Amino acid sequence: MKQLTEGRKMFVSVMAIFAVYAVIFIVFEDYDRRSMAPMSETSDWHLLGFTLVVMSLLAIVLHRYAQRMDERISREKEEQHAQMRRELTQNISHELKTPVASILGYMETLIDNPDMAPATQQQFISRSHQQAKRLTALLHDISTLNRMDYAAENISWQPVNVSQLVADIVSETTPLLEKQHMTFDNQLPADIMVEGNDGLIYSIFRNILDNSVCYAGEGTHIVLSAIEFSDSWWFNFSDNGVGIPAEHLSRLFERFYRIDKGRSRQMGGTGLGLAIVKNAVLLHGGTITTHNGNNGGVSFTFTLKKLKAELHSPPPESQN
């Protein structure tokens, strides 16, 4: 069923109220509304005809107003989307320039200096490779966001074992955690099942963990916990790191928003990780918030809907 626009909602609501009032006024002859009398008098039919004329005029006026209202809302949305697209295009262009310029610079230097020392050549090649990897990550993140924005209906859904997925992520990131002298406390119970897309749910947990690894500071302790509700799981990612200035918290999930642009690029971030997290959570029907902890660090709290088959199962404590 096609969703009603704001203008049509207003039109239907006003006309429905007027129609109900007209019916009550015509059908009930006496004003104390105690009895219902048939329309036996000529004046009753005149009143009905007058009411229909008024309703018709009101419908014409309201319909035109509703159309103008919908057109104005549509123009405002188009202007907003156009502005967002312009800003996104500018940001993407800016982000792409840095790795591309670096790669071109290193390659041109190598071409113009064929007698360069092998050690220097290897250094330039290695730096070009790092910039190419960063460019690949950026393009992948842009593709992921575009898929959620414009092709959400084509994203496949299936049961996802979050507990196993997080265990895989921990295994993948252990060398990086050890390098940063960090510890990760995975407190998730076994076999947490949710309904969703495996790749996007992986991105949620991986990007939040990567964000902590990159910005929380060395020696940080990271904790992931979960609480079960009747229809969803509540997850909490928290660390005891350096935290985030309060003025930045409301903008963390914006695309290409960085607290420290220089450090973010130095750490290899694309500026899209947390935007992917928020969009993926919302796409799965969940909510996400972030706040600084009482004892330092930052916490990410989000929900994911449980697997539909589990919604009809008795809670764990009642099962034998």
C-alpha cells in the first residue's frame, strides 16, 4: 500500500472530521443527541444538500492546498538531498586526492630516477602500496554506504550468529591489539542469533572495535557485553581510553567527520567507519547511541533484533 504524503494525510484527516460532524448533525434531529429521527422534513434534505456542497468546496480547497504542501515538502527534500550529495561529492574528492597524489608522486619519482638506491626504491614502493590499500578501503566503504542508501531492498537477510562473528573478529584483530598493548574482554553469551545481513553486522562490530584500537590509546581495556530483551539484543562496546570531547559526540556518525583529521588519516581511517555502523544498525531496525564513560573512555550502545524464530521461544531461564 502506497504511503500517504503529509499533504494527503492532512486532507483525509480534515475531511473525515467534517464528514463525521455533518453526519451527526443531520441524522440526529434534536441537539441533546438522545434520539435518531428519519429525514422526513424538506429542510433536512436542504440541509443535506447544503452540507454536500460545502464538503465539495472544502475538498477542492483542501486538495489544492495539500498538493502545494506536498510540492513544497518535495522541493525542500530535493534541495536537502542535493546539498548532501554536493557535500558528499566534495568530501569524497578531497579524500581521494591524498592517496592518489601520493601514489603519483612516488611513481613519478621512481620513473624519473631509474638509478635510485634499491633501499629508497623499496621504501617508495612500500608507501605507494599503503596508499593504494587506503584508497581501496575508502572505495569499499563508499560502496557499502551506497548499497545501504540506494539498494537496501537488494541486501540479503539471513540468521547471523553474532557470538561466532565476534569471535572471528577477535581472532583477526589480536595481533593489532597486542601491538597496542590493549586487552579485549568479550562477554557475549554463546549463540546470540539475530536477523540480518552477515557482512553489515560484521562491519558494525569490526568498525567499532577498530575505532577503539585506533583512538582509545595504548594500554586500553575494551569490553563488549550484551543483554537479552524479548525481541532484541542490547550490545555495549566500552573502553577506558582517552574518551571523546563532549562537543564531538553528536557528530561522530557523520560521514567523513573526524575529531583529529591529521591523526585519523595517519592511522589509515577512511572517515566512514562509524557512518557505516549507524546506517547498518538503523537498516536492521535498531538504535545506536554513544557517550563518555564515568571513569573515562567512550561507550557505544546499540540494539539488533533477535532472530524471528526465537521470539516465540521461552526465555532461557524457563527452558529445561
